[in-house]
Amino acid sequence: MNKKFWSSRIQSLVPYTPGEQPKDRVFIKLNTNENPYPPSPKVLQAIQEAAGDALRLYPDPEAQSLRGALAEYYGLTPEQIFCGNGSDEVLGLCFYALFSPGRTVVFPDITYSFYPVYTELFGLDYQQIPLNEDFSLPVEKLLGGNGGVVVCNPNAPTGQALPLAEIRRILEANREVPVLVDEAYAEFGAQSAVPLIEEFPNLVVVRTMSKDRSLAGMRVGYALGNAGLIAGINCVKNSFNSYPLDRLALAAGEAAIRDKEYFEETREKIMQTREKTTKALRELGFLVHDSSANFIFARHPEKSGKELQQGLRDRGILVRRFDKPERIQDHLRISIGTASDMEALCQVCAELVRD
Amino acid sequence: MNKKFWSSRIQSLVPYTPGEQPKDRVFIKLNTNENPYPPSPKVLQAIQEAAGDALRLYPDPEAQSLRGALAEYYGLTPEQIFCGNGSDEVLGLCFYALFSPGRTVVFPDITYSFYPVYTELFGLDYQQIPLNEDFSLPVEKLLGGNGGVVVCNPNAPTGQALPLAEIRRILEANREVPVLVDEAYAEFGAQSAVPLIEEFPNLVVVRTMSKDRSLAGMRVGYALGNAGLIAGINCVKNSFNSYPLDRLALAAGEAAIRDKEYFEETREKIMQTREKTTKALRELGFLVHDSSANFIFARHPEKSGKELQQGLRDRGILVRRFDKPERIQDHLRISIGTASDMEALCQVCAELVRD
């Protein structure tokens, strides 16, 4: 790899590796937490309406219509909302806009693995706080003396949620620094921190339409927070890329957030399937953590994670596994698919543990 | 503006201001260089085919199919191609990936005004080289002793193109640093630097589908260059946002680049309209620079640019004008619209100069 023309800043940079997106074979795909149900029919209709001659025109750089719809949904004002090209971009812009060089950002050692990639990319100091043995968050270690806090709630890949009272503790102890709560999965069972926005100007909540609105393919993410803080994210975005959301993503996102009924239906199905699958895997001897997300985190005491993952893959099912840290390498993160997807998963798991 | 929670890095940041995107009124819109013709019918068809249940799935993070189509079009390999969320994002990623703190980047004082915004955002040293009186580029001032060169060809907002021999001079004198050639407008009459990619591993060419493929609404931009250099841009992208292009942008971009016939037709119309409009405005006493882009740069010796711009706006026509540097504040940058758009423009201009 000839890095001769690479910036000095990125010579040692190790990027994030997303889950496999297979092209050659058809798999039951339970590895990147995509929603198993299609987007709302209203989304497809909105896209159709927007997909015409107007595509020659730039989209609204301020995503005003989408922000208006999100404001209505969340009971906020549009100034408290930022929209970006998927929550990965929104998170990246937040890290750049809100955290400062030399001011250590703290987050757990087991969490969304993109956070330390952003900090490395942007030359930010960070400290990874080890989760407790049971994967719960040692909240007492996040109470002050840092340059910012990032908490994923529910956490990835554990699926564990923090009660709102604990989020409040963190906010109260960190009033002088930004506290970012990543709620990518929160609609599946966590208490949202959004109601705390009025009270805590240092709070920013980041969400995405990739999981709960079946729009992973359209890249729509957003941040919710105090208007002054949101303006900082906007300042960075306007210094990098004026138009992060194309016309069709704006149309799709707005239609999705407005179709509350469809979302509640699909969410309900996913949560029920999650509970059934948790029970079924436990009956096979798996240790399955209670989950508030659209995936479950599980391991089998007698089988290595690597073996199970490969066995599933051989039989056409993809799940995610993380080699680091070592103590989770035998866990599988299994997205919640359709009921029949999960029946197939359980059947294969039954065979694999029988051997 | 409460900047309390803003990073120390962005406290003094002044973002880029894009051209007006009006919502309240219908204008003849000649201010952001959008293509006046709709995207190819094949683009709309491709979008329709892709806009279904599959939107729940993540797009290809590596944009392989689009890169394959671009590789065929340009006679390059896919490894020599990077795709991003519009060329603004691609440029931003290039600035981060290829330029280093403490190594001065050089570009003209009159050029795409986003370049100094990226350098400010990323804490890069830069030097703006004054263009000659006639807005030509003093190439001799770009020959070595810097940390990187950025040349917009044709230049914005002047529309002036550099001969390929001059690009070669710049490349030869700067072999140890990246040279970025922004060819956003090149398809409208400049000699492309793409044939120099094999010979110069420090060259990166950035292009967009916003102007020449009528896809400003879909955000598709790309970089072309040596594989090692492209890998650096990819490294930054993969550390920031794995999936910059959504499924529909990928489909639209590929269909657009494959419909060469449609592109050549619309381009021909735009170039002819440009020549006609240049002639017509000169007959009204305007000084119109020869242009190799899809806009023209013109001023009237007896009218201030501000007056003309306002007069046009009052009569329903939007054009762009830059207050800085001072020596171009009386110029108008007028996008090439349809033949009837430009007739309307000329009629209004005739009235305005008659007063």
C-alpha cells in the first residue's frame, strides 16, 4: 500500500469494518441489524413522487421539511434537529463539532466500535471504560473529569439499556461537557433521553432510520439537542458538505417518520420475535442477554463463537461477531429477522449444538 | 449563538454559503449551475427499479457497480476510483486524506470558495495565489515549494480553462505532493487531466454528476487517481461513514454514466446555448469571458453587479455574485439554462442596461 501521498494524519489509521454485505449468494442476513420488513408503502410512494425531473436540482441544504416532521414527532423545534447522511455521518460530525483535542472523551470498551475510529481519525484523546462483568455500564466512572461522554443506549452489541435515571446522573455530573447518547436502537425498548433536552443544553441524542424505519438503504440519520449545540454540528456540516441528504432520502425520511402506524406495527412484530427467539435459544442452552434492541447478544457455553458463526454461514445465515475485546469473542450478535428467519436460525443452532 | 459546547477547533469557523435554493417563489434559476435538462430517462427507470423492499438493506459500501461503470467510461480500473456523497464531500475527504498540517496547500484567490473553508475546518495551512488581471492562472507561482496544489479546471466562477500542457507543468514541478484537479465543469469544454493519471501518481481528479449528468439532487461525486492515493481517501471515508451513497444514488449514478448518448445531447445543447448567450450579452455591452463551463462570467462596465443581480431577481431570475474578492464583485456568474431561460435573461438584461 503506497501511502506516499497520504496525509501525515492518517498514516496509521485503521478504519471501521462494517458487517459483510454479500453479493454472490443469498443469505438470511442477520448481521447488520437491518429491519426485516420493507419501508412503509408511503415511503415508496414519496420516492416515486420525488423521482422526476426535479432531480436535476439541488436538495434543500437545511432539510427543512424533514426537520419539521421530526420536530412534530419528537415535540421539539426544528432548530433542535440536525439531519445527516446516516447516523454514522451524524456521529462523525458530532465528534468533530463537540469534542476538542486534548480533552479526553470517554466511552465503554464494549460499545459501537466506530467511536474509537472517529477519535483516531480526528486526533482526539479518548479513554475506554471497561464494562462490568455482566456488561452493565459502570456509571460511577463516567461522572465528571472528562472532555465529553458517549453512551450508546441500548448498547451495541450487548443490547443492554440504561434506565433514564442513570442517563440523568451522567448528565448532571458532566454539565460542562457534551454528552452524546446514541439511540440507534432505542425505539426497540429503551427509555429515550429526548425529554431531557430542554433541561440539559449539553445533551445530544443521535438516531437513525436504518433500523427502526427500514431505511438502511437510504442513509438518514439525525441529532436532537439544544439549539446552540445543534448549530455547532451544522457549522461543521456547512464547512464540509452543504447537501448531505439527497432529494429522495429527504422524501423517504419524511414519509417514514410521518407513518407512525406502520412503524409501530413493525416494531411490535420485531419485539415479539425477539422475545420468542431469546426463549428458544435459551432452551437450546444458549446464554442470551435480555435485549432492548433489534438484535440479541448470545453465546453457548460449549461452542466457540467462531465455530457457531461459521456453521451458520455454511448453512446460509449471517450473524455478527467481534474478535475484540477478547471477552466477547464467543458471543454472537444476531439481528432480529422475520419469524421464519429466526425459526431457520434456531433450527441450525439446534443442529450445531447437538454436534 | 451559544458556542459553549462547540469544539475549540470550530469556535471561529465560517462555513461555506451555498447559492440560494428558493422555496417560496418560482424563479428562472441560474445561480447554482444546475443542468437545465432532466436526468436521462434511464436514470429515472433505474431509480424505479431500485426503490422497493431492498431499501431496508444497506447499500454497497464500496459502490462497486458504480465504480465499474465509471472505470469503463474513463478507461481506468475500479481501484483508481472513489465515489462519494457529491463532489463537496469527495473534495473534503481529499483535503483530509491528502494534505498535512503544517504543509501549505496552494490554490488561487479566485476559485471555488469551498477550498479555504476545508482548510480552515481541518486546520490546514494554505496560501491563496492571486490570479492575473485577466483571471488567468499564474502557473509559475504553483511550481513547487508547497504541501499540495488545488486547481479548478475550468475555474469557478471565471469559467476559464487551463490547457493540458499547463496542468502537466504543475504536476511535473510538484511530484512529491498531491495535486488535486477539480473537474466539476470539465465536460463542458476543458481538456481533462484523467489521461495523466497513469504517469503521475500524485494526481487526483475530482468530478461530480451534479452539472453534467443533471443529478445535483442525488449527490454523486467521484475522484480518479492512482490506486495508492485513492486508497488514502477510502481510508478516511471508512473511518467516517461507511456508506456515503444510498441505494438510489448508486443506481442513478450508474445509469447516468452509462447513458453516454443522452449526456452528449444535453451537453451539446448547453454549449450551444452558452455561445449564443455570450454573443447576445456582448451585443448589450457586457464584458463576457470565454467560458469552458456550464456558466458564464460577465459584467457590465456601466452597472454594478449588485444592481444587476437585484434587477434580475426582481424580475424572477436568480444569478450568483460574489462579494469577495472585491475585484469580482461586479461580475455575475450566470448558469446556462434552456434556450428560453437565456432569452428571458437577455431580455431582462437589455431592460436593465437601458435604464
